[in-house]
Amino acid sequence: MTKIATLEINGNKYEFPIIEGTQNEFGIDIKTLRGVTGGVTTLDPGFKNTGSCESAITFLDGEKGILRYRGYSIEELAEKADFLEVAYLLIFGELPTAVQLEKFDADIKEELHVDEDMKNILDGFPKSAHPMGVLSSLTNALIAFNPGSVDVASDDAMYRAIVKIMGKFPVLAAWTMRKRKGLPLDYGDSTLGYVENLHKMMFARPNRVYTKNKIVNDALDKLLILHADHEQNCSTSTVRIVGSSHAGLFASLSAGISALWGPLHGGANQAVIEMLEAIKADGGDTAKYIAKAKDKNDPFRLMGFGHRVYKNFDPRAKIIKVAAEEVLADLGMEDPVLDIAKGLAKVALEDEYFVKRKLYPNVDFYSGIIYRALGIPTEMFTVMFALGRLPGWIAQWREMRQRKEPIGRPRQIYIGEGYRPFVSVEKR
Ligand code: SDX
């Protein structure tokens, strides 16, 4: 029996079906609203109360701190799966068999090369360019060298575009880092695993033999899994809406990278470390920064805290916090900034301002501490987020195209001037 929502406007009643998801979520289906009411729309800045689509990829329960990819819990995946398995799961909907995983890996490895002329585009950037801007540009530029990746009408064309970007994206990401460091570009090694190869392309030195480090690789693999998808967040919604115009996958991903760059979104992981370093330089005075975060007249926010959906602990933050302590211990390192982060979180989680607003550490609060321990420069942190989120963006884009979603085109409530006749410049 379909549940019904009744809306009364100016004495007229309108009924709308209530859509029920598989996990006790309910949404009022207002597809007919403007038509039946003669033009009434809804208004919801930031889409805080608005579902943009039905999706079978990722489930979040913000109140209970639950995150599942295709029904599997983030805790189990982070512990038992590897990143390529999770990428396959997100994109194709099932955990791969050994044969499927081997073929996916091999098809991706066939795409590890990037056209040499792409280097000319990379060389056009100053060393000081932010890696997220470079990565977004290079991702878009890939289209020119892979024109067949735009029209993905067939399943085979879609698959080819997917393995192409899964293979080439880590190369581009590693190149953005090496460019800043003045290092020769590295082409990777197809005998290595996906994440091992990413690390090699980022860190191999021309005059040294590259040696794998299991601790580092496992930490990186876990971080990429934890960032792999997060339902309709800002950058994923960007990828879906750009793709809804039938712009190609690479163009849609390039737009998603730009959305992720923002400090309120993926750029927060860089902003967190910069904030913690500032607190450290300021003598570790966490109380001062908590006060700034609470002061409405101060634009300062506690970066890495708060979340649109999680009104409880972000399950990823819990896992990353433990992983940060393990990685530092395994590598025999100490990072005073981790102690500052833990001290800051303790104070905030006991402060009425944060408790009342249900502000908890999010995925970005501790991740930078691990990236730092792995030798990744701060300005590359959000690129690492993008590397993790790549399969999620691909999965969401593929779902949107397969479900033949309409082009995204929200309405508005106009609050500007009514009609007024043109006035020539002599009379103004
Ligand atoms: C990511 O959506 C996703 O799933 C994103 C993500 C993913 O995996 O894709 O999880 C990744 O982007 C995580 C979030 C990273 N961003 C940050 O850490 C930046 C700091 N956080 C805030 O800017 C904020 O919490 C947001 C942007 C994350 C959420 O913003 P909302 O949902 O629009 O909440 P809001 O701004 O309306 O805040 C509600 C209240 C406000 O106070 P009042 O006006 O009610 O008095 O909480 C306050 C805010 O001022 N508040 C904060 C705060 N976050 C919210 N106050 C101080 N410090 C903060 N960090």
C-alpha cells in the first residue's frame, strides 16, 4: 500500500506518493508538483531536505553513523577488502570473483600510459599551481587524447571509458606531485598492485631502487577505501548533474574534482592540518581556537568538524583515528599534531556549542595526519581524496546514465525587479 502525503495550498488539497527505500528512508515524490498546483515549487538551499535521485550504491545513516557500499559495512571493507575490489563493487554492484578482479586489474593496467603530449599541458603550469587545479585540467584534457571515451552509449564503450580513467587518473595525480617537486615523471610499474603502483609513481626516485613498504601500502589502501563513495555529497552531485547533460565521464569527473577542492568539502583535509599547525605554532592553545569557532563574528570554523549528514560520529573518522595511531607507531614516528587533534576533539565533544549542533570529527579531521606520516605534501591531501573518490564518482555517473535520469535543471523563486522599460544612457 503506497503511503500518501497530502499538501494543502490555498484551500486546495494535493496528494503525492511517498517513495520508500530499502532501508526505512521515505521521500515525497513531487515530480508532478508544479503541474498539479499551477506552478508552485519547493525551496531548499543546499538541498538539505531534498533527494536528487534514487540510488543503490551507498547507504548512510547519519543518526546511527552507518556507512555501507552496496550493503557492505565500511568497517568490514576497510578491514578485509582492497581498494580495487571496492572500486569494482561500487561500480558494478557486486564484489568481484577472482577471475573478474584479475580481468579488471589487467584491463586497467592496459591503460597506464598517458599520451606524451599531455606533458605539454602539465608543463604549462607553474610549480606553484595547486594540484587540484592541475588535476582537474589534466582530467579534462584527457578527452582530447581519448575522444572515444565521450559517447558511452554501449556497455562496452562505458567499460572502456571506466578502465581508461581508472588507469590514467593515478598517473596524472602522481604527475601533479612530481611536477611540484621538480622530479622527472614516473610511468609506474604494471607488475605492482593498483595502490602499490600509485605510491611508486608518487615517490620513486630516478637514482634509487624503489622498495615497497607494506605498512605504507596498507594504510594508503585503507584511506582510499574510506574515501571511495559517500552518496550525494557536493562533488558527486556535481558529477551527476554535469553527466546528466550527456557530457562525457572525464568532463564530469573534472567538474567533480573542482567541487571537491573547496575547503568546506574535500579541501578540508588540507585545511585541518593547516589549522592544527597554526594551533601548534600558537603554543597549542586549543581553547582559543574553540572560542573562535564558536564566535559568530569570527569566520573561523573548526575544520574537519561537522557534517551535513552525520549527526553522530563519522564512522570513517573513527577508523582513521585508530589507523593514524597504528601507522605512526608502525613507522616509529611521532606527530605532535595528532595530540593537538585529539585534545581539540576532546574539548569540542564536551562543549555545549558542538554537542547541541551535533558536530563531530568527520573524515577529514585525522586523515591528514596519516598522509603526512606517509610523506605526502599537504597540498596533495585533497588529490588523495579524489583518488579514493574516483570509483564512487564513476559508479554514480554510470548509475545516472543507466537509469536514463533527466538533465538536472532546478527551479528558483525570483526575487528581483518586476518588468521595467529600457532607459537610454542619456537619460540614466
Ligand atoms: C566532506 O557531504 C559529504 O558526504 C561530504 C564528505 C564526503 O565524503 O563526500 O563527507 C566529505 O566534505 C566532509 C566535511 C568537510 N568539511 C569541513 O570539515 C569544514 C568544516 N565543517 C563545516 O563547514 C560544516 O560542518 C559542513 C560544511 C561540513 C556542513 O555544513 P552544514 O550541514 O551546511 O551545516 P551548517 O553550516 O548549517 O552548520 C550548522 C551549525 C551552524 O551554526 P548555527 O548557525 O546553527 O548557530 O553548526 C555550525 C554552523 O555555524 N557549524 C560549525 C562547524 N560546522 C557547522 N561551527 C564551527 N565549526 C564547524 N566546523
